[in-house]
Amino acid sequence: MILTSELSIKLAADYIKESNILPDVDLKFIRYYADETSAGDVTWNTVKMIENGVDAVIGDMASSSTEISAGLTGMFQIPQCSCASATSTLSNKAAYPYFFRTTANVVLYGEAFIDWTKNMGWKRIALIYTLDGPGQQALEKMEIKASMEPSIEVDRLPLYSSQGRHVNKTLKALIELGTRIVAIADLRPTMQMSILKEAESMGLLKKGWVWIVMNNISPVFRGEPKLPKIEAFDGLMFASGLWDFTGEPRFDSLKELWKTQTIPDGYIQPERWEIEGLSFNGPSAYSCTELLALGLNRALDIYPGGRSVGLMDLRKRVFNSSNMTPSFYNFSYTGPGGLMLFNDTGDLSVSSFDISFMKNGIAVPYALVKLNHFELNPNVTIEYLGNTTEKPSETIMRYAMNSNIYEGYGLFVFITCVIGFSCCVLMFVLVFCFRHLKPIMIASPFFCYLQITGLAMMYVGIVLCLGKPTRLKCILLQLFLSVGFSLTIGSMIAKNYRIYRIFQNVFTVRTTRLRSYYLARIVAVFTILTILPLVTWFSVYPLEIDEYTLSRTTFCWICSYPTAEFGNWGYITMAEIMVLVWGYLLILLSTFLAFKTRNISSKWSETSQIAYVSYNSGIAALISCPGFFLSLDDYKVASYLKISSVLFAVTFSLLVLYFPKFIIIMRVILKETTKFSMYRMNADSEVELTKPSYSSSLEENLNLNLVAKNLFDFTVQAHEGVLPVKKMARLEFFSIWELRHIILVPMKRFFVLTDKTKKNATLHSYTDCEIIPSEESNHHSFRVRTTVGLVFLFQVSDNAALERWVTQSATFGIENTAATSSVAQPSLAAHSSFYAPSALGSQQMHDTPESALHNRSTSAGFIDPNIDSTANTGSFGVKSSWPRYP
């Protein structure tokens, strides 16, 4: 480059003199030396050059040296033109105000790499870049250019030094990456050669690979004595600043003149002088020389006071060159290096590149990049590394790890989702057609519609997880899964909340707040809060589909948000975390309500099914949770966890909630039910909370061993009824109101509670009873404490019933802390009965006051004839005075 540039400057000086461009100026060229390895040497020689009174500078060849010299010449307003320095640092006009160049900026090489990759049909390129200025600048420009071409991806591979171990480490990373189109972003031939030699020794310069470097370095290979096989590098490609402008008159003239010149001593391969001698920046050096002369001539013409004053100042070394910045040299000049137009940074506004491949140590051009327009030479067949004309693929054969319907797991998921979705559609139709059927009415058809719709949406969302994602699929799968989940779990919460509220306070519940249209608002709020973070995120950050390399042969497609600098962690976003947290809270709420209503059941109640689904959803959520936080390197495990857990939870919910309904509907369709069975269904599903239910045998109500122990040989007074009862727990929210059958035996200070199954009974001895004060006029409840410290709350329908129950607890001397007076008369709540121990095992209880109120017996089990069964009855139809036995 130095030899050819120096000769080009000499030829340009001869042309200037012959063309009489500067008739009154005698140009003198002085050569100064610089050592790119010694900044001090460059600085010293530049200062010496300025002291000697130079009026313009051409050079330097090395960018690092040019940065030093141009910084100093700029301080003295001396124009400087370089034909070789490409670093983008020199575009800083604050530091280099009088510098311009006739060669392409290094960042333009980055653009040329992307244009070349795109037009060659490749979609991925690996860039090995050094950490110095040129490497960083080329990388930056390539990434900017690639961002404008969505189909092009750039893999970055930093190189910290030219030492063998650093080069080897970078090339090993390249192997693991799997990309086979490689560019080297460095202008230094020594660095380029060290990389290429190491790559060749590792077997990376063979068939299937493509390597391209900056500038034509084929002469370096020809002059490298330690290179045993130059043929091994055949197919190596170069991106060089275009130098061959055949057809341009000025270039053709220089080319003919070049053939007649004496070949400089030290020029490598003199036989190649005529063919490629001008490729080493000769036209650019020629243009620098002529432009500086044209600029000086123009400055003299417009000099204040006229050309003669300018010549005088030039001779006195006081010439005013303050206006001779890069734009001053825009003459629309077209020399042997083509059109030369400069922007405010001193860079060429128009640049062209030559793309060539090496064959037997010779660069063979096959494409041109002009004004970002790519032109392939149709007369040249491209030869790639490995002596092949077959164009390599941009990557080795790699496999996407995203599940799809063509492999076992994906096919299973797809078939399951199709079957599940079809079942959802079928159940939606059946529920609509049989919405007046008693089991469907009890389950609330409206919430069934919401649940089925939610389950169907989640099946669709799971299917969208399969295959290659697109922008639309990425958005829809999150929305379908989120909305489907909120509809399903929200409907279960609404149903269980209604049951919980009814049994939490059976006499004071506001039914208007338990109707479907009111509870539907809660589901709507749940849904809005679920999708709001996602919609906000989607509207702020654009979504892209990226390929993430998992290994040398595998990768995965992921939905990414490249512009999101905050809240984007690659494997999960802040919006998704908010939705997950909210979803887990809904599952916890559903599980809590399921736990609270676990003991409420009837023939057509859904509490058990909802409890199973809630618990299962919580387990599925715990299983899937790690999948959301595993790194992308564990993509397969994470995707299996998420898809499998969601699919299992959705399928389980569909089966548990709607398979029983499907069986019922099928029976109705097949006419397998009878009027009697329909009557029993209606009777079992309707519960009057204040009406007692009696069993045909008290053996099912009481544990006779416990009762007989206290009642044997005694005739006592007992009272019974069906009331809401709450057993207080340490934490109140774990307590719930339940309908219980209560038998009160005041004389023995105990009461017996049985559930509606008539199988379980518990006996409790109590110490006191008191009314619970309440500001609500329709709240009537009292509290009972047992001898072991348990506390029970009871509800009654009105104040009169409250007084009767509380007063009755003190009939036999138990002090009532809440009653205002001591009442010794026995009294019962509505539908109470009195019986003796001998009647417990066999006496039939009827739902009439007469049969229940006239049962009395002695310890021997006979009816006392001395007692008038109709006299002295209390206000509740109960005997007010009974004999006491020892």
C-alpha cells in the first residue's frame, strides 16, 4: 500500500503540473515516516512536519497513526487527506476538523457485509470483531444495518487479542454456535492472518464454511513464507473498497499509465503488477493528491484581497486556511477512484465495494456493492472453501426444540386438546339445551357457560404453544390462557363464594349479592385484572421472534421484546410475572373457599368437585412454577413443565366438573330416570334451613353408649332442633356455619350435635350460654362454652327463638350470663321434642308436635298413667312440669 500510494502521488503531481491546475504554485512533496507501533514516534515526526511548514498532508496508512497526526494538523488548520485510514473515530469533527478521506469508513464495511449476506441468500452471519476502534465500529454498524433487515441475524464473537489461546477460544465458541458464514471485522492483515491460520488448523476452512475479511489480502498469502498450502485458503472472500472503475476515463488513463511504470523494489509478485497493482489504494492516493491541489487553487481564487495576496501569505506561511474543511473539497470531482463527495464528517457520501474470492492466491471479483445496490457478475462462477461451487448453508443442520404436532409429545398434546375442545363444545350445547334440568339449574347454567368457555380457550392456548411461534401466536396464546384461566377459576370462586356466604350467615345473607348477574361482575373484574398487564406490555413494547441457540445442533424460537430494557429477562417478562402472581392468588382464594365449604354437600352439590379442581389447580401451579423461571438453556424442560401441568389441570377440571353432568343428561336423553327419581332429586337439592329433619331411627342420630352413660335410670327433659352451628377455631376464617341437628339435655348440662348424614354424633358438656350482641336487627345468635374450652355459635331465626334457647340452657340451674331474668320453665325452639332414654332406641319420631310432645317414660320404659298428658302444657306445646326422679 505504501509503495503503490507513493507512486500514485507522483503520477498525480505530474498530472497537476501538466494540466496547469496550479500555474503559480510549485508543489513539493516530502515524505515523513511513522511507526504505528510507536505513538511517540508518530507524534514527534508530525510536530517536525508542522514546524517545517507543510500546507497539506496525505496519510497516514494506519488508522492509529492518522488519529495522532490528524489531531495535531487540525490544531493548525492544515488540511489532511487519507487514502487508507478507515476507523470511524476520524469522523469526529470536534477532534479532526480538517480531516477527510478518499477511502470508505470502516462502518461502511459493516453495511457491505450485511448487503452481501442478504443478497447471497443467507440469513445469519457470525462476526469476529476485535475490541479496538475498527472492530467495535464495524460491529455497531452491522447491528444497525441488520436491525433494518429483520431476516438477518448477527452472532457476535469478541476477540481480545491475536494471541493463539484467545483466537482458539473464540473459534471454539464459533464451532458451538453453529453459524457457518463468518466475517472478520479488523483492518490489520496481521490480525486477519493469525485468525485464518488458526481456523485452518482447526479445520474450519473447508467445505461448508464461508469466510470473508476486510480488504484484499491475497498478496499477504503470496508473500507468506511459512504458509505451506496456499490452496487451503482458496475460496476465502474479500470485501474491498472498489478500485477497478473500468469504463471511467480517468481510471482507464491511470491504468494504462500504470503499466508503463517501473515496479518499485520490494513489491511482492511483480508479475501481478499490471493486474492488481492499483488495488492497493492507488486510485484513492491519486485522488487525495489532486483534491488537495484543486482545493488550494480554489482557496487562492476566493482569498480575501485576491489571489496575489493569497500567494504572498502562502509564501510567508501565514495562509488563512480556516475555511478548508471537508465540505470545501466537494467539486463533484470524479477521478480514478470514482466520484468523490464528502459529508460534514469528511467521509465519502458515496462508496462502493468489490467482493471477490481467492483462487490460487489471486482475488477474483464476482460482485459489486454500489450505493447499497448489489450486483453479481454473471460471467463468474463463485468458488467456495473446499474447492466447491455448491453454496453452503448459513448454519449446520439444526433442530428446533419447540414442540410440534409431528413429534410424539406434541402430537399427544394436540390430540388431547382437540378432544378436550370438542368435549367443551358438546357440553356447552348440552348445558344450554338442558339448562332447566334440576342438576344444571343448581350448578348455575350461566357460570357453566363461563367455565366451559374458559376451558375451551385454554385448550386453544395450549395448541398455540406448538410449532414455530409468530407475533400473532405469541400474543394470542398468552391472552387465551390468561382469559380462559380467569373465566374458569373465577366461575368456581363465584359459585363457592355463594355457597360460603349462604352457610356463613344463613339468616342474614343478602341474596341480591349472590345472584349470578352480581357474581358475574366479580368474574369480569378477575378477567380484567388478569389481562391488563399483558395488554399494557403489548401496547408499549413490540414483539419479535428470535432464535436462541441451545447447542451446536439445537435451537428454539422464543417471543422476545428487544426494546424492553426494564422488566424483560428473556425467559419471562414483568407483565407475565404479574399475571402469574395474580393467578396464584386466585388459586389460593379458590382453594380457601373449597376448604371452607368442604363439609357442605347434597345430591347435586358441586362443592366436592370444585374442591378437587381447586386443590388440583394449586398442585399444577406448583409443578409449573419452575418452568417459568428456568433459563432458556433449559427450554425443553421448562416447556414440558408448563404445557403438561396446564393440560393436566384443564383436562382434570373438565372431567371432574362436567362428566357427572354429562351422565345425568345422557340418562335423561335415554329416559332412564323416573318421576320418583326426579322427585328425589328435587327433594334432596332443596334445603329449608329452619326446618328440622328427623331420621326414622334415633340409633343413627346418637351414639347410645355415650347417651346411656348419662341418661340411664333417669327421666330427663330434652329439646331438639336443626340450627346453623359454627365451631370456633383458633383462626376465625377457618370456621364455617353448618346445619346441625342439636339435642339439648339441660339437666345433665350437655348437648349432642349430629350432622345431616345421621351417622356422626358428638356430645359436649357446657358451662355457660350467652347471647351475642349485634347491631344488626336480623342477627340472632348465642354462644355456648364447653367444659373443655370449646366455643360454639348458634343462629336462630328471630329474637323469640333466641330467648327460648338461651333461657332453656338455664332451666336446671345453669346461670345465663346474657339473660335478664332467671327462667326455670322448660321451653323449646320450634320443632323441638321431649323424650326419655328408654325411647331413644325405638320410638318413632314424627314431624308433628303431638307425637313428639307427649312421649314420656320412666326408667323402666313405661308411660306413667298418673300424669295428664294434656294438662299444664307450655306455650310451645311442651309439658311445663315433670316429675323428677332420683
